[in-house]
Amino acid sequence: FMQRRAVCLVSGIYPPEIGGPAKFTVVYNEWLRNLNYETSIITLTNSSDIYIVENSTPIKKISRNRNLLFRYLICALHISKEFRLGKTILANGMFIETLIANFISKGKYVAKVPGDIVWERARNSGFTSVSAQEFQNLKLPIKYRIFRKLFTFSLNRASSVIVPSKYLMDFCLGWGVKSSKIKLIHNAISIEKFPYNPDSKKYIDVLCVSRLTNLKGLPEVIEVCKKLELNLTIAGTGPEFENLRNLAQKLNTNVTFLGDVSQSDLPKLYSAAKLFVLNSQFESTSYSLLEARAVGVFTISNLGTGSEEVISHLVDGLLCGNSNHLTLEQAIKIANGEKSFRESAVKKAREETEKNYDLELTYKKILEIL
């Protein structure tokens, strides 16, 4: 019998929420549909449970607003139905739910790991403020140790574990994920949808595009832009929206909050920016970083994250961190003051993005694993 050409995409977030897993789920689903694959999506929502169909794809959105264990069970039951229908599951989140579903109804699933979900939960709950790297060596309370064991078990039970950066691969190995299961496949973008446009009119001094969480380092960006008297545009929504807006008002910083920006409007937004800043404490391969570099925006990010694998420091962008003694403020000053370096860097960044982060090649690699 031929294997059924059917895939269920599982993600903890989905548009209108923004973030890497949401973006990947939408774009990869569209790519699979164009190859005549039967697809479905299971995700979470802040509103009530809802079942919809978008572009012929059935989507089940399950409410987060319920007891966590009960939610895990409900999600697992929905995922188990997909297993019973003979679909391969590609989990880009909801890993423990997928693990439970796999015990209920046997089937094959592949895990695509966007980050350390244990650290993210610990940060979001206020348990810790340390970096993802430092968190790996902490002695954790029992609930986080259990969560780590379940997360790792879910990855080891998957047939393959896709990671988008060497940085995250090292984390997975440290958690105890079997090296034989791990496949390194960087995230990628559609180059055609983000045309190179370095000569467009720049009316945005600094641009940030991300989900607004406390992991993204946006308060520092607001403070630095205030100090340097630069205007700042922030695209995205998330739990930190009100806190960031209040900080901008308190400091009287020139910040424009755009909220959600559609994928079709993003190229125009990038083209209007002089500098793109990704000040995250953790990144694997950021989609927004790749998009900005494709369009021709000078990019600044951090050492000790997956951005190191994207940006070549002092060649096609700048990386900040303690090890090279470069602060965000200093990086922005260098980028603004060195026009010839900035122009050379954006050209090289575009070339590197075309060469190494091609969507078609990347998606074919993922499909081979599925």
C-alpha cells in the first residue's frame, strides 16, 4: 500500500498570533497543499474552542483558558484522531500533548523544536530571569524537572527531531535527546516574497518585528532609542504589549506600535527601515531576521543565540554581547555612523540569505523526513 499523503500540523500558536511556529505552520501548510497533500492543523487559541476551514484546510483551535491537565487531554484526543486517520504529525509545539496522543493511538510523528519550552515557561511565570544558556545548568524545582523529562521523552519518542540551529541542537543533546534522531535544518523564507530593496525611502530609524514577550529584550531597545533620539517601530502583539506601551509613554520615546502586520505587508515595512534589531535572549533561526536581511535592512542581533549562525559580525551585520564588549547602543551608533559599511553589509546579507535560507530546498528536506 502506498503511504497516505496526509499531514497534520500541530502548533501552540497560529495567526493572528505571531511567532516562528505560527508563521511556519501557515507557510508549510500552503506548500504541502500545492503538492496535493491532505493537511489539517491543530492549535491553541485564547478564545473559545473553534473549528474552521481556511483554504480547504480544516483547523481545530483549542482554548488555552482551562485547567492545564484537562487541556492536555483534550488536545491529545484531537491529535490521536489524526493518528487514527493515518496522518503523519509534524509537531511544532504541543509536544507533551502529541506524546500523550501517541500513547492513545499509535502513529508516526516528527518534532520540530523552536526553542526550550521549559525555560520559556519558567521565564514567563517569573520563576527565573536568567538566559536560556544559564538555565541549562540550574538546579530546578520538581515541577520543572518533571516538565523537562516529559519534554525530552516526547522528543525521543518522535521518529525525528528537527532543529533550526546548531545552538538548539546542543541544547537538545544536553537534555538527553538521542543524537541519531536530530536533524539540523535551518528555517527559511520565500526570497521572491521579500525582494531586495535597499534604496527605498527610510523613514523608520529602528524596526523590531516579533511576538511581544519578555524574552525579546524590547524594553532595552525602547530605552536606547530614547537615549539616541531615534524613532522606533514595533510590529507584533503578545503578553507584553501593555507593559511596553506604558514604558514608551513613561520615557516619552517615539515608538509606533503597529500590532499584527500581515505577511503581505511585511516587505513594505522592512523596506522603510534603516536598522532592524532583534534583541532576544534566545533565538534559533529567526524568520523576521531572515526577512529583514532579504529586503536589505541592516541587522543587529545578539551573540549566544542562533543569530550567530545567520549574521557574520562586522561583515553583514552586528552581534552584541559581553564576549565582544559591544552593547546595543554602540552597535546602533556604528550602523548609523558608517554608511559605506552599512551599504556593503546589506548587500552581503541578501546574498547569504539567497544562498543558505532558500524555502523550497528547506521544505523538501522536511518532507523527506516526514
